Amino acid sequence: MSAKLIDGKAFAAALREDLAAEVKKLGITPGLAVILVGEDPASQVYVRNKIKACEKCGMKSSEFVLPADAPQEEVQSVIDSLNADADIHGILLQLPVPDHLDSDTLIQSIDPAKDVDGLTFVNQGKLIAGDKSGLVPCTPQGSLMLIKDVEENLSGKHAVVIGRSLLFGKPMAQLLLAENCTVTTAHSRTQNLEEICKQADILVAAVGRAKMVKGEWIKDGAIVIDVGINRQDDGKLCGDVDFDAAQENAAAITPVPGGVGPMTIACLLKNTIEAAKAA
């Protein structure tokens, strides 16, 4: 059996079209501000992609680029001015920031109503409490959409999330709990990871280790979402799951690239529109 390919690229393109239609009806132009500190090449690519996607959707995007040695106060004052700007509905601090900056303090200073990454304690708390008025982190939100595109009713399924970051693992587990899944959160200290993975009806991998999840770890008929993106020695990208081997057992699987990645940006646009509507 060969797994169905979950085409995140096509799903995200359709979602962006829907969002563009929604923007036309809004009567205001949703505005996203992206703050980039330093010159990390991967971050520069992400920011460019986010800005391009915004413009295609009919939204306004502003980019604030600060030098790598910008002090905490300077980054903080940019955030403060954006919090006060009524034309800006979403604020995104591109991570990672240079080591001398306290990213936690900066993120928590973003107005929760404009926190389109869903990382402030207010939005994280709303997610845990099941309060739908919060903004949900983009990558887990997009991952859930892809899972539900394969199977609408997830009630009672066993979901295993490998990874416990605030950015992905924890919110992903909460979203799956809200769908009435039984959720196991696994991580670098988990014992018997292989045995736990073999029980998963839904397996979500976000560890950042190339091909760590082996094909034989996948339960027959499982849905596999691979959030990892790793560069191999030959320069090619791969996920956290051994894609070729996993295809033998999985019912459906996301490729890397072209799976979860495009969904992240589409959900960022969605969050910015939600924030604009709420404002």
C-alpha cells in the first residue's frame, strides 16, 4: 500500500484564494508587520515569502529590519509603536532572534489581539481553555486542517505528537485534544518512542532530526504529519520522518517540502484577517 500524499501546497493555495475573497469583502485592509533582527538567510526567505503572500491576498505588509546588534530597547520600541498603530492588525517577530535579545519578553509585550503567532500567554491560555476568541499558532493550526482534510471526525483517535515546544508541540496537542483525540506528547526524553509511535492513529513529528521516525514505527493506516525540515549532506531537504519507508504503512502523509510549510503562511494570513475583523 502506498500512502496518499497530503498536498499542503494545493490546500494552502485554495485557502489563500478564499482569504483573498474575504479581504475584498472586509472594507478595511488587514495590515501585517514583520520584525526581522539580523541577517539570518533562512529568516530573510521566510519574511520575503510572508510579505509576497500578504500582497497577493490584498493585504498590507510592513517589514521592519533591524541590525543584528540592535539592543533590546530598540526592538521593544518598534513593538510598542506597532501595538499603538491602528492600521497594523498583526505583529510578527521573526524567530530566532540574536542571542543577546530576550525573545520571551519581546513576544509577551506584543498586544495579544495582534499576536498572529499565537505565542502570548493570553492566546496560549485561551487555547488551553478552549476559548475560540484567541489567535492559534499558525503551524499547528495548518497541520490540523491537513489532518481533517484526510479524516473529518478525529474523535477517539490516538494522536502522538513528538515535540513539546511552545511554538508547535504544546499547541498541537491542545488542538487535537479539542477534537476529542487521546493525545500522547513525546519528546527527546521519552522512553520506548518506537512503541508509542506504533500506537498512533495520527502521528505528528516536530523534532528537527532528519528521518528520525522510521517506517516500521508507523501503524498501518496512520495519518502522518511531518513538521520537520532538515537539510541533508547532499543539500536536499527532508523531514523528521523517513518518508519513503513510512509510505508503506501510512494511509496519508505530508511530503517535505510542500506539506506543512505552505500552510504556516496561509494560516498567518488567516490570523491577520481574524485580528482585523476583531479590531
